[in-house]
Amino acid sequence: MAYGKELAAAIKAASLAARLCRKVQKALLQSDVRSKHGRNKSPVTVADYGSQALVSFVLQQEFPGEFSLVAEEDSNDLRKDGGGEIVERITKLVNESLTSDGSYGVSLSSEDVLKAIDSGKSEGGSQGRHWVLDPIDGTKGFVRGDQYAVALALLDRGNVVLGVLACPNLPLTSISVAHPHSPNNEVGCLFFAEVGRGTYMQLLDGSSTVKVQVSAVENPEEASFFESYESAHSMHDLSSLIAQKLGVKAAPIRMDSQVKYGALSRGDGAIYLRFPRNGYREKIWDHAAGSIVVTGNTYLS
Ligand SMILES: Nc1ncnc2c1ncn2[C@@H]1O[C@H](COP(=O)(O)O)[C@@H](OP(=O)(O)O)[C@H]1O
Ligand SMILES: [Mg+2]
Ligand SMILES: [Mg+2]
Ligand SMILES: [Mg+2]
């Protein structure tokens, strides 16, 4: 495998981060949510920071020396007055995750954690290799108790060459309109794809790996479509108009985050419609991992 070592490290990092996120989501308190930017009220939680610190730390352990990470969060707000207590909580969470895994016999200081978060400040680019991370994609879903993903991808000379999507709340079985989710179904999937090698899904503990396929439906009348849960992220009235013009009959499946790409990659639905509002600029960490997971079987070698 051309990127075998990178893929194994990415799966490991994303799985550890997903475990941390699960724990925080279970115990979620309103005080865990910090308003990151006063202007757009994008939420960020201890889990977003903890996940980024963990992934960054694991990747740097696995690839010392050659390391570039483009990631969503930074430590600016944490370093402000009053951030100390939250940094301690993040540090505790990160250390608990590392201890439970047992592969890295270290304990990080608060400063180590802040540094790990800030190693995600690379500008990326079309030369060399860059990791791309969304430590929690769908923070709004995470806070609501819904869907979210840890999304990690690797760019090599400008191309996405591997992607991992850990989706702790996605049912193992299809969430299509035709197969409504039974409340007893087990949840927690991880999708991974490497260029030329196809897309696979496994449980979050790494077991039960299966190859997945996108939907074979060609007739829009039989297709269902995914869109953002948040109407502020994608214009629902426009997608409903387009779905109608396409002849799609099913109601939209609204879900947060790149979990939509994971669900698409295994054929739960056939279409993903996303229409950001005027002026919004998409970020690479919101699509890099999802894009290769959904197209992973396209150019099999
Ligand atoms: N006004 C906007 N328009 C489009 N996307 C937005 C947005 N505001 C935030 N987002 C992005 O939408 C992502 C969630 O995707 P989705 O809409 O599919 O649930 C968010 O990721 P984060 O939750 O990582 O910040 C965020 O980057
Ligand atoms: Mg965000
Ligand atoms: Mg995101
Ligand atoms: Mg995010």
C-alpha cells in the first residue's frame, strides 16, 4: 500500500479522538461550549480542542520530522484570561485517552496540549504532504446530541490520497428512508479510503471491516438525498426545488457533518445537495476526508 503507514496512523488517531468525543458528548454540559467567534456564534467545545490535540500528537509521534497539519481550531481563545480551567480539562481528557490506549507512555502538560493544537496552523498547499483535520465536524450536531464526525485526510502534492471519517453516532445499518433507524441499533462507524484501494467501513474498535459501495440507483425517482441539518449552512428551499426538478420523490435526510459522505459511500442515499449562502467560503477540512470516502472506489487499481 502506497500510504499504508499513514492510513494506519490516521485510523488510530481518529479512533482515539472519537473515543474522547463520545465521552464528552455523554457528559455534555452547557459550560463545555465556548463561543469561538462572537460574530457567527460557531460553537467549539472541549472535545473539539481535545480531539485536535490528540490527532496532532499521535500523528507527530508516528511521523516525527516531516509534519504539516491544516486543522480547524487554534489555541487563541484558550490562551486568553480565564482559559486556564478549560485547558486543564482538555489536558486531563487527552491524557486519559492516551493512557487508555497505552501505546504512548507519556503524560502531556497543558503547554504540550496547546502546542499540539497549534501545530494545526499549516497553510497546506500543492507541494509536499499535508494532513487535513476537522477535529469535530458538525459541532452543532455534537452539542445537540446528534451526528458529528472526526474527519482526517492526507494531501499529497495537492491531491487527497487518504481519508478517515469516524462517525460515533452513525448506526451500523442503513439510515435510508426505506430502512428507518431502530432505536436499538448499534451506532459507531469508521470509514476509510485510500486512493486506488477503495472505501471500507469498520466498527470504531477496528473490527468487522467491510467494503462499501455507493448507491447504484440511477433513476432520481428512486433516489433519496442528504443535506445539512442546519438551514444556515445550506439553503433547504433551493435543494427542495432542485430535488423536485430532478424528480426526487423522497423527503430529504437532514444530518450534520461529513457523516453524510459516509452514509453516501455505503449507499444509504444517492445524492448530497449543499448550497451555502452567499459569501460563505468552504474550508478544506469540511470536505477532504468525505470526498475520498465517497469517491474511493472510482479509480481502483
Ligand atoms: N454559513 C455556513 N455555510 C456553510 N457551511 C457552514 C456555515 N457555517 C458553518 N459551516 C460549516 O458547516 C460545517 C458542518 O457541516 P454541515 O452543514 O454539513 O453539518 C461546519 O463544520 P464544523 O461543525 O466543523 O464547524 C462549518 O465549517
Ligand atoms: Mg467549527
Ligand atoms: Mg467542519
Ligand atoms: Mg469542526
